[in-house]
Amino acid sequence: MFRWPRSPIFLLSEATQKLLAHLQPLAPDSFEGKASLALVPVSRGEAPDQIAIGSGLSYRLVWVLHPRFDAQFGEWEALVDAGNGNIVAFEDKANYLGAEETREVIGGVFPLSNDGNGPDGTEQAGWPMPYADVTTPGGTLTTDAGGNVTSCIDGSISTSLSGPYMAFTDTCGAINESTTGAVLDFGTNAPPSIDCQVAPGASAGNTHATRTGFYELNKMAEMGRSHLPDNVWLQNPLPVLMNIALNCNATGGAGGLRFYQSGGGCNNTGEIAGVFDHEWGHGMDASDANPGFSSPSEANADIYATLRLATSCMGRGFFNGNACGGYGDPCIGAPACDGVREMDWAQHASNAPHTMANYVLDGMATPNGGCTGFGTTLDHCGAEVHCSGMIPGEAVYDLLNRDLPAAGFDSNTSREIVSRLVFTGMQLVGNWYTCTGNGFDGCNADGGYMNFLVADDDDNNLNNGTPHMQQIFDAFNRHGIACATPTVQNSGCAGSPTVAPVVSATPLDRGAELTWAAVAGANSYRIFRGEGIDGCAYGKTFVAETADTSYFATELANGREYNFIVVPVGASASCYGPSSSCTVVTPSAGANFFLTADASPLTINTGDSDAFLDNCEEANFSFGVENIGTGSLTNLRIDSVTAPGNGTVDSTITFTSAISASLSECSTAAGSFDFVAADLAPGGSLDFEVCVTSDELSPLTRCFPVGVSNAESDIQFFASRTFSFDADFDSWTQESGTYTHTAAGGDPGGHLRSTAALDNACDRALSPLMGLSGTSTLSMSTNFDIEPFSGGTWYDRANVAAVELDGTRTVLEPDGGRTYNAGPGGPGAFSGCNDPDTGWADANATWAGSTWSTGALGGGGFGGMVNLQVTYATDGALANGGFWFDTVTVTDVDLQVEDAQSNFCAFNGIFTDGFESGDTSAWTLTFP
């Protein structure tokens, strides 16, 4: 999605004069095309070795001008800083000779375990590194789900394996690999290399753990986003720390994930897919619609991991060949599970379903009293959470592997039904079951059973049953956590599909065309994608839903095998028909193109002349289409442009279909469309879907999202602005974790409050966009109860930062009043949310003010708009009462405010037919 939400200080006329002065004594003969505004990447300093990895780029808003010199053939481009008038660049952009090509990033990965058993326990070479930021001579790009860099590049590229969804750090050293070739391969490590050992010539952080974790966590998160596209936590980079010098453990939560080296009888937990997915599951649990951990807290994490990996052995290889103890009911089998838990009760010595009565209370054959005799982390019933978490885990495992198949559902349909129930039904789970004396059941409203029924329901009436109610009840009741009310009955979904689609797949360049015949009763079809070892059985990514009988799959790696299933859906999202069998396809090189960002895609032709799109303004959106495939593209054209959401357009979108009659490899052509904005909310966005095709691909089209953010806005100067939070969030927003508004008890009145007593928290609140000047100041009142100094360090902390539009985060230290007391770094395992920042910590449970002078705010040197970000972060152990803030005052700032224009879109046409002379004969009068 392309978004450029900034406003210039220097006008175009002033920027032009700056350029003319710079060119003296030369003078351009003319200027080509219209000048435009653009965001361009620039270095943060002249000494790259002094800049933290991942922080070397900033962005500047510039005027883009194209002076023409008639005596030369050059295509000259000038970039003039729209904030200070400086000349950022002046160069010839003509392509005289080049060796551009598309790139991909790959590396060796352990698919399931590092135990050496079979292909899923052995490192596999050449797996894609999805969603990795790649530094190129032209700026930073991101690989797609298939590890492809979808742009032609000339020169060296490099990556440190961080990106929009994962930010990796390896304690073994820096992660950085580069190449001038088409493939950037992180390679493999020859066995028996472990922990920090890397291949000769590799960067110190290019370990088994980093490569495996980057692949698996991105795939787990991709699966999550496909079911929960609006979850904020899933849209932000998750800090991940590999190869911590400890053993036999890993930790995770909303603020980050941490994995340990081998030792103590355990394998490296950063080389085991189940451990990755389990710890990610903790973060998902803490960041769902019911923030904070469910109880027992290990249940959600185990369920996410076993669902993704299609295995009952959670964390295979964890105990290095030694069978798991099963909390008194040993794991058995051939081989027995050597992970942390076995979720199939038939693979335990008792061969009996575990229930709260026979496992937690009686302890089966356990001399220590079952789940009450292990560990110190207890659930809401006083049982050890890892042990009691197996009860819901086994129930969901049974639903997938026993009860739905017994009712006639094929394995793929069963998996997608359960995937939907897990990702939607677990969102509001608080306590999985109730506990009163010896009575355990799932009748509570925040319990797992009731929320699975709500997710399964097709008509918002549980009393008449749900489509899979009997199977859900059987699975949960087997483990003592179901409820007899409402009456158990399968119902609903009348007329839904009963026949499985038969899918054919045609390989394309980095993609595939899927086709099938229409299925009776299907209102739509859901497409799911799997990959890797046994990719048909693994948890799959929900890639699309369509009413058509074909789909163009993209973001695939050439030469890699992919598995697709198509599920027909009836009148409700709960009404799944039988899925197709897995259709296997291996993409191969061919014709292809990709939408690219113009330097300044949005041109606003009417309205208040600022850089923000407002209601009723007429605008043009331009883009480039780059040939990234093999061979020329002919008759490249726009097929359609639609506005699927986030506001509407007030008139028909108009465009010229033709983009290019012929486009050679690695060349780019321009397209555009016109529109009038309407129904935009303040600060909202307007998204479009642009579909393009060529003779080589037709009738297939490639569709791309483009859009504009921060619409219906103005920039207004404030000598002083106080956010009091007396009545609400006062235009601040929640970025991650949880901040709540409290109406009383602040300094004075209402205030914003973080979570309390929550491990692995990453609570963040964001201010509106603001431009800090050379005279800006800040003040804030705080009140907090944060973990004190212990073990030689500070673990939890809160602080304030400025976040630039490119995501760069700079901690702002107060220099007056209540200053930061928690220093950076230390020996502990911190929350990745703001480690190793300075901040506030310990107990200061009274309201007091902190102040930031102009110097403490950077002296106005950010060069563009920023958000103030207030963060409260905890690690995986002790968490105290939390952090509260109130009465935030900023001075001498430009603030983003709601647009003041009328939202009435006046008719812009001219009345003719004699109106000027009083002749109205061509018009008639009509009464309502």
C-alpha cells in the first residue's frame, strides 16, 4: 500500500527559484511535465558505521522538477527539500546501459525440528525469506511471501532479515548478507554446527536459528493476518531475539519473542518450529480482542502451534530424543514425542482423554497430584498452566482429528473449519472453563466452548444450534469443558455446497492460475495456500475469497512447490462445503509485471491546495507498471479501477486504458486514473484496487492495492495545545497492546491507563501527527507502578518517543521534572518492545510532571511530521500495576487537525441551453 501524508513548507515557486539559483550560470530551456511532491530516502549521517543497523535511512519531502536543456539528451531530475529549500539531488535519470534484473532472497531452514529425523527434521536449502527488507541502490524494498524482490535492480543488494512484520536480532552477531547476483542466498550450515556456528564467510548472525525463525514466524504471522486482517499487533514489526545464552526455554508475548541456545539436555529452541509458533501464540493471545493472557495461558499458544504444524507433538526435538513426561502421564509412541507436550491423549500411557477431574485433581498416576504438583505458574483454578493448558489443547486437537472426520469431513475441510474457529473463536476467550470445587465446565461466557459456538454460528441464534455444534460439544465434553446449554444440535447452512470443487492449476511466473467449475450452493470460494514439507497438511494461509471460478495466485517462488485448496462457502461464513483435494503447482519463469510507486502518485487538482486529500476534491493517482518477467509485454493496459472501501468516490473513476503498446524487460510505463473523493472520515484513507493486464496474460489480470492516508486533514499551527483526556482519547489512538481511558483520577480528571500485571506487554499510544519546530516544548504528567531494579538491571519500563513517517523511533528523554531513572541494557531478557531504551521504572504512584525542552525534542530536527508515542513494556516475568499519563502539552507545533472544508460537493458543470438569456424551454419542472 502506497501512502504519502505530508505537507510542504516551501512552495513550488520558492523551490523553483532555489533550483534556478543552484544551476547558475546555466539556465534550463523549459520544465517537462508537472512538478510533484515525493518522499525520498536519505542517509541519517555521513558515518554509516556510527548508525545502528536498520536505522540508516530517513525520508524527506521534496519537490520533484524536471528541467530540460535543449542541447542535451539527458532526462534531468532535481529534488528540492520542501521543508528547507536545500537541493537534495540533481541528476540525469536516463538509462543508457544497465544490467537490471529481479532478485530473490533464500536460505536454509529446519521445516519442523532440528532433530535430524526425516526431511522435516533436516535443514532444507533454498527456502524463501518472506517479508524481508532489502537494501538496494535505489532504496529499501521488501520481499513478498515468496522471497521475491518484485522490481528490477542493478547493483548490490543486502538484508539483515528484518522487515515489516519481524525484526530479528541474533546475540551471536550481526545479521547481514549481500550479493550482486540474482539470488541472495543465506545458505546452510553443515552439520553438526549448532547455536552460533555459521558457514565460512557468513555473517555472525546468519545462524540456523535466525534463518529458521525468520521463515517460520513470518509464515505463522501470515496465517494470522489472513484470518485477522484488522488486528493491529499483526501489522507491526515483532522484535525477535535469537540464541540467548541460556537453555531449555523460550519466552514470548506482545512485546517480543526470545529463544535460547542448546544445553541442559535441550536443543536450541530457536531451531524448532513448534516453539516459534507457541511463543508467537502467546503474543497473539495477549493482543487479541480480549487483551491479556487467557487462562490457562499455555492453551492458546499450544493450539496455534499444533494447528499450524499438523502435529500432536508440540515442539518436537525439544528434549533431544527423550520422551516428554506428560505431567505424570508419560508420552509414548514409536517414536514417543520428545517435545514439551503431546496433545493426543492416545499417545500417553493412560490412553484416556485428560479432563480437569482425572488429570488436574486426581493426577491419574501422578504421585505429586497432577497439575497441582508441577511448577509455580498457576491458572485461575490453581493448577500449573502448562499442564492444565493441555485440556483445551486436547479438545481442539480432537475436534480437528477425531470429531469432524468422524462426521464425514475430509482432512482439509476439517482443518479450515478449525482454523476459522481458532482464529475467531479464541479472540474473546478469558477463562477457558470455570472452577468451583470439583465442578469444571465451559458454560462461562468468556469460555472456550461458548466462544467456539459463537464463531461457528450461522444466524446469531445459538438456541437453534450451529453447523458443527455436535462435533464441538463432543470434543470439549470429552475433556469436561463443554456445556449442556444450549441444547446440542447441528443446524443451519441449508442449501450449502455438498460437492468438492475440482481445481486445475497453470504455473505462471511467480504465480499460478487456478480454475474450477461452479459448485451448486456456493456463494463464494475460499482459497488456501500451503507450502514446504507436507505443505498440504500444514496450516495454510487464507489468500482470497472470490465469487468467480478462477483465481490468479501471486507472491510465489519460481521452482518451489505450492499446495492450494478451494473451499466452497454457502450463505454464511460458517457454511463450508467439502474442499478440493490439494492441487500442486510449481511456478516457472514467464511474462509478469508489477505495480510500482510513482515519485508523487497523488495530484490534487481542486480544493484547499494542501497535501491532504479531502472530500469533494478532484484528484489524479498515477503509478508505474514494471515488466519484471521474461520477454516483452504487449498491449499493457488498465482493466479496471475500483474503490472497495474506506470511503467512496463521488463520481465514476475515469482512466485511459492503454499504458504501453510494448514494454521490454525491466522497463516501466505509466498509468493513472482520476476520481473525486467523498465520505472520508477525518484522518481516514481512500483505497483503490487497480487491475492491469497484457496480451500475454489476458484474460488474467493482476490487481494491486493503492491508496491515500490521512485524508480529511489540515495542518494547523498551535502556540500551545493540551491533550487533557478528560472525556476520551482526545484524538490519540492505540497503536498496540492496550491503553484505556479512565474518566477520573488523573491530573486532573480523565487519563490514559496501560494494562496492569501483564507479562510481555507492549502498550503503545500515539498522538496525532505533529511538526516539531525549533522552539517546541513538551510536558506530561505521569503516575506509575513498574517493576523495580532487580538482578542488576531494569526489566520493565515506560518512555516517550518520536516516531517518524518511515517508522524510525527516537526516544525523547525529559530534561526537567520527573526524568527517566531506568538505564538502557543490562544482563536480563527484556521486552523487545523498547529494549534497550531508557525510561521510567519503579514505583512513583503519585502524579508528577515531566518536561522536555526544545533541545530534548531534537531542536526541530526531525525534518517532517512525527507522532509522539507513549510506551509501557514488560518482560516475561514480574509485572506490576502499570503506567498512566495525563495532561500532555506541546508548544509551537503544527498539528494534524480535521479538515475545515464543507463536505458538500457542489456541481461543477455549466448550465447551457439558453439559461444565460433566460430561455429555460429545454428544461422541465418536476415536483417530488
